[in-house]
Amino acid sequence: MFTHLTTLIGGLHGTSPFRVLHWIFRDNPTIGIILLAAIVLYSIYRYMNRH
């Protein structure tokens, strides 16, 4: 997991966010779902504070 994480952080410069999410979902779907829920909740929070 840690070697994959360092590769993910090191190779993050040229990769798309969808590819990173795909790697996270493939390795550990629970963490992927939690991360996706956090992104959605944060975007809702930002949207509600803007208006």
C-alpha cells in the first residue's frame, strides 16, 4: 500500500484525477467511497457558502 501510495503521489503530476480515483477504488473500495463522499460533501459545503 505504501509503495503504491508513494508512486501515486510521485506520479501525480502528469495523471488525471480520474485515474487516481480508479487506482484508489481498485486497491481499497472502502477508502474510495469515503474519499468520494468527502469530495461531494465538501463541494456542497462550498456551494452553500458561496450563495
